[in-house]
Amino acid sequence: MTAEPLVHSLIPDDLEASRLPQHVAVIMDGNGRWARQRGLPRIMGHRRGVDTLKKLLRCCRDWGIPALTAYAFSTENWGRPLEEVDFLMTLFERVLRQELAEMMAEDVCIRFVGDLTALPRSLREEIERAMAKTVDNRGIRFTVATNYGGRQEIVQACRAIAALAQEGKIALDDIDETLFQQYLYTAGTADPDLLIRTSGEMRISNFLLWQLAYAEIYVTNTLWPDFDQTEFHQALSAYQRRDRRFGKVQP
Ligand code: IPE
Ligand code: IPE
Ligand code: MG
């Protein structure tokens, strides 16, 4: 008989394992401000931000949270200075290459959502390699939103569905929420239960517009590079105190 995987063992006592979010989404914001506060170039904040994400991914996995989605680069982030955009693309590529073995060892299934066609070819190849290699891993589903925009995602779904209708493959009456979701990048993944945004900004900046319909939102003033396990614990405690009504009233 194979031993049960050692999960849930490290969950803090005050959290209820049965009521943890099944999918956490994070808007990793504040890297630039973190660097500026230290008199460093913005890119140093992005570099530190990678360490934060690695730790959060491991923590989710250890605590039995089955899905984590991180916003790494928005469709609007192309508007940043060229050196910063270039640095980020190179950073993503390098981190993917360096972390693949570790992700295999930790049973992480990585996927990317967004319009990947606009990314540099070498990054795209690294993405494809990582997705193909980890596709059967079941430890945690880790989704990275890169060149992602919620509006862009909805428009591309509309186009795909309109094409089906035009070709007579579906009738207008077939278009409902269930069908629509199947044409989003996130098809097959449950919607996030908890959205965390760091750096105090009270907005969703074009992230998962459809999928966040009923997510609990948690905003912390902490900047992303400083977001640690204690902060995550606080976010989960706050989540467990929420009353999720989904538009209904308590019986
Ligand atoms: C988030 O940090 C990382 C990305 C958007 C890539 P920022 O770079 O937005 O940091 P601030 O908001 O300028 O501090
Ligand atoms: C959102 O952060 C995008 C990512 C974290 C990748 P931004 O820093 O781009 O968002 P705004 O500009 O503050 O809305
Ligand atoms: Mg920002």
C-alpha cells in the first residue's frame, strides 16, 4: 500500500482545512514601489517578486490548496518602458528554465493563460515545454497569466463562438454560461474563491473579469516582494471569516 501524501500537516491550527479556498488568485503588485523604497531599480523588485511567488506556490501545495493563479503580465503592461518589458520577458524565460525540475519534483502542473502569440519566441518555447512536461502532475494546478487581459479573453471567446454559429455548428440558443466558459482560457478550472491583491490598490486591473464574479477580495498594503507566509495566513483567516452568500439570504 502506498503512503498517503503528507498534505495538510503544516496548516496553521486556526485554519479549517475543509474550508480553505480551492482556488486562490493573486495580483502580484508593488514590485516597483518595493524597489524604489530601497533606492533600487524597479527590476530588482520583479526579481524579488519571483521568490515570493515560489514560496506562495509551495505553501499552497503544502496546505492542500489545489489551484493558484498569478497575474504576471497584463495586456496593458506593454505600455511600460521597453527595458522593463524586456527584463520581464527574459526573467520569465529564465525562471521557467531554472524551476522546471523543481516543479516536477513538487508535482506542479503549470499552465499559462493569455495571448501567448505576442510573446517572444524563445519564451513561448519554454512555456510550451514546461506545460507539456508538467501536464500530468497533480500536486497543484499553477496558472500564470501572461499577456493576459480579461476583456481580450472575453472578446476572443465571443469570436470563437460567433464562428461556430456562423458555420451552423451551434444555434444561438446553445450559447449559455456553461458554453461560454468553455471558450475562456481558464476552461476546465473552477473560478477563484479568493483574490488577493498586494500594495493596497483597490482594483482588479483587467484580471479574470468573468471568473472573479463571486470571488472574495482581500487587499493588503504589503508590497508583493514582502508578501510572506504570515501574510498569506492572514488572508486565509480573513477568507474563512467571510459570509459567502452568492446573492441568497441566510436560512
Ligand atoms: C507588479 O509590480 C508586477 C507587474 C505588473 C509585472 P509593479 O511593477 O506594478 O509595481 P508598482 O505597482 O509599480 O509598485
Ligand atoms: C496589475 O498590476 C498587473 C499585474 C500584476 C501583472 P499593474 O501595476 O499593471 O496595475 P495598475 O496599473 O496599478 O492598475
Ligand atoms: Mg503596479
